Amino acid sequence: MLPSTWLQSSLRLLISQGTSTQKTFVQHIRNRIHESPPPFPSAQALFPEPTGVSNECHKYLALTRCIFSSKLAEDSLPYLTHFARAIVQRQAIWSPESELESAILQFGGDTVQAVQALKESRPDLTAELEGRLEDLLSSFMECRAYCKSQEMLRFPFSRAERQVRDVLYSLQTQRGRPNGEEAEISAPSLSLSLSNRSEKVEKFKLGPIKAPRLLNGLWQLSSPAWGSTTSEQQEQALAQLVETGLTMADMADHYGDAELIYGEFRNKLMPELRGQILAATKWCVFSKLQQAVTEEWVLGAVHERSRRLGGRVELLQFHWYDYEDRGYLEILTMLVSIAQRQPQLVSAIGLCNFDAAHTVEACEYILERTGSFSLLDSRPLHDMCAVCQRYGLKLLTYGSLCGGFLSPKWLNRTAPDLYSTAEQLTPSQRKYFDIISAWSGWAEFQRLLSILDGIASSHGVTLTNIATRWVLQQPHVGAVIVGTRLGVSTHGNDNLCVFDFELSEAEVAAINCIALGERKERSRALFEKLGDCGNEYRAMH
């Protein structure tokens, strides 16, 4: 019999192969859940002691995760409500870094993800759904009151509560009869100032503004798989990044509650600093539209992102699911018109994961473009850079650190077991391990890390800084988006080192020889295997 870890690894691998295997698996789980809905354990069963958690508790949270991960987000709401109420019923008491606190923070992150899945399903606001959401909100309010009654307990569900309020307001507004009030804009309460180090941050022209060449990427907020933490810790992490001069963040409408977190943080800042804190977000259309494209509808989409960010969107990037559906050109035309007429709402329009040919099609309307660019995924060097040269576009690049694989941690290491729970790889690492394999494999990747490490030693920086600097020195790159696990781990000061040096021509040539191939054959092979920039995201839908 195969070990259970092997079976788990094999199952994860099968699910990762595409939508056909995913659909079969998801439908099977949905059927099981409908046939035998998980029970609701008592508060005593979940928390045998007020200061601890049981195996039953971990099992309950895992089953709840299965429910909303199987596209049954609405069905998961009563399970979330039950857990929040059980905390109060059992009079649970948790301490920092305890197993109970970890489970509670994980639950908060799960709630954010479940409600995000509900948002993306675009449900009609039935009486039953509205009742379930209001019941969940009530359970958080009860928990808040309980925490307030205890001297040492901080309310752990600020993120989750804010996410529920947001979806309720949004759905009620679409119905035309919002019952609640929109969340109030926070009064200024954070007094920050940019440090002297911020002066060395390189800038580039982004539409009508100047933006830093390193952006704080918030994709990691899309899932608790990167770690869960409190709103206070996230706010502190953002403050540290801003003080170092990293004053712009990149996010999307489907990155969990990223827009809400950033919007609340920005509006807590004093007015003299608030205007310097910039937001780039996305409008991602992943499937065929269910309504006609009108100016009112497009403007509503812009307003929705501005509302969550609590102010102006400095860059709104647009992703489209299928080039054969030409509706994206009409939407882009309207977006640019809105940016021109209402710059206080949105400053600039960009493209997200578009290939070179379709960037050309839209270029006279578009200012910037977002796409993957790294030492391994160098596809932009082929067609996209020529398009940028022709039309004066700038690239905002993500994946430049390959999910963290381009770091000293992985030097002289054997290849990880991609789907082993023991490895604790993040979703981005699983994604970029596939890029490493498609590029040239783990052995050659070790050669690349060794070369980067040698160059890093001569500059007194890390190989991660070298990998970032290489991308920044590529033609037409405006900025690199560096993923940030707010409140879990932050490397703002380390990342600033990329502005302390430049790579020489000889150093770039040495890196290119292995990263791209002596005649760019590795880069070309990857381009031919994966297609042009963003092609993999259209293959998903």
C-alpha cells in the first residue's frame, strides 16, 4: 500500500493538470457534501478546554475549507457562523502564538477566502443568502463584544468582518436597496514619515504620476496558504514598507481582501502622506459576460474598485479571458475615456497578461502593461519588448523572484517534493517550480543560483537582489512587483538594496548565458512551449 503522503502528493498533482481533472474532483466532493453534510460539533467538542483546540476542531475547519473550495461558498456560511459562535459559547481564551490563536487566525483567513469565492460566483441576493451573511456578521459582532469583555483578548476577525460587510453592501447595492451603510472612511490615525532611505528608490513615469520601481505585491492575501495574521500586524507591515519608500502596491479584485486592507490603511494616513501612497489594482474578466457592455456598467466597475480602495486608483489594469471575444476593445475604450474625464477616480489604464499581438491592438489606448518577467520566464524579450519600444509602453513585472526560489535558501538544495505537505510550499512556489522545469530543470537552476550568488558576493548583496536588478535593467521594465506576505514576513529593507548598485555588462552577459542560453535558445524554447506572455492564464478558463 502506498504511504498516505504519496497518495496526497499524487492527488494534488492530478488536480493541478487542468480543468478536466479539477471538475471531476470538485464535482465528486460536492456530491459527497450534499449527500452527507458535515455535522456541527458542539462548542465543547471543538474546544475541550477554553485554552486549547481538539482534533475535532482541526477536522471541522478542514471540512469547512473543502466546502467553499468546492464552489459551495454559500453553503459554507453556516459552518463559519457556527465556529465563531462556538468561541463565545466556550469562553475560549488564547495567547499569542498558541495553537488556539493559530487556529483562530486560520479561520479568519478562511472566512476571507470563502466570502471572496462567494463574490466571484456573482450570486443573486436571495433572502436565504442575505440571512446567512447577516447571521455570520452577527456572530462576529458577538465575538467582538466577548473579546472586549476580556482584558487580554484582541478581536481576531477584523478582516473577516470587513469582508462580510463589503459583500453585503455590494450585493444589496446591486439589488438597489442597501440595508446597511457603507463602511465609514477611517479617521487619520497613523503618523508616518518617509525615511532617508526612501530617497534612493528609483522612480518611473506611470501615466501622470511618478511611481517607485519596486511595487509591493499583494497576491499573497488571496489565500491563507501563505499564512494568516491580524489586521494590526498587516497594518504595521504596510507602514514599514511605506516608511522605506515603497509607496505603491499592486493587487487585484480577486486577491482576497487586498483592496479593503490597502484602502483602510491609506485612509488612516495623514493627508500630507496619503496622496503619496499609490494603488494599482485590476479588473479581471475570467468568463463570458452575462450583460451588455455599457458606459454605466464599466463606470460602475471602476467605482467599485475605487470604493474598496477608499479613493483614487492610480493604475487600473484590465485582464480579459478570451481574445476571440472582441468585447475587450470596447471596454478598454470606455476605461480610457473615464480616466481622461475623471482622473480623480482613476489615473491610468493598463493591460494585464496580454500578449504582444493584442497589446498592439490596444496600444493607442493603453499606458502600461503587467506580465511575468524573470531570469527563467524571459518571454517578454521576444515580441513584447519590441511592442513596448514601438508604442512607448512600460512593463510592470511579477514572478521576478519565481515565488521565492530565486533566493539563497534554495542554493545547493535538492529539488523539493512539489506536493508534499512536509515541504510546506506556497501556491506561488508550486506554480514557479513548473516554470523551472519548463525552462531547463533543477540542476541547471542550481547553476544559475550559483552564478547569481557569486555576483551577489562581489556587490555585498543577496542573489535575490541580483535577480531583481537583472529584471530592472531590462529594456522597457518600469517596475518589479515583489510579493509581500503582510504581517507574516516582510523584506522591504532588503529589497531596497537593489538601488545600491547596477550590474555591469560583463555580469549581465554571464547571467544571460545560463538564464537565456548562449544564443537565447533557452528563452526561445520556453516562449515556444508556453506561448506568448499571459497565454497560460487563458488556457485556464
